[in-house]
Amino acid sequence: MPITPSVDTHRCPLCGQANQCATVAGAPPETCWCMTAQVSPAALARVPPALRGATCLCPACAAPQPEKPEPPARDTAPI
């Protein structure tokens, strides 16, 4: 029989902080912060496969991160 690791459904699988999940706290799902927040697809992709669908991200990890601007092109012409 395979051993399933215990999952703390109150913790974010990416950072380990409290995920503030209303459903886990016993409140109706529609009251959860995630129902009105934009959740980053990149953050969801970072959740380990074994934890997908088992626990929620925290608001900080779920938030879309601003894209880093491209560094300015360097002039490679000889001086």
C-alpha cells in the first residue's frame, strides 16, 4: 500500500505560510479570497503534482508577479 504524505490544508504548498482558505476554515467556498482574485497560472504550475487539488495557495504566492523588464541592449560597436 503506498504511503501518502500528510497534507496541511491550512498551508500554502509553495511557501508554507497560512493560505487563508475559507473552505478549510469551514466557511462557504464563495467567501474565499480566491474567488475574486486573479491567480497566476505560473504559480499553479509550480505546485508539486502530489499537492495539486489537495491544498490552496496563499494570496501572496497566487498573485501574478510583474514581468521583469528586458535589460537594455548593449551597443557592441567598436569604440
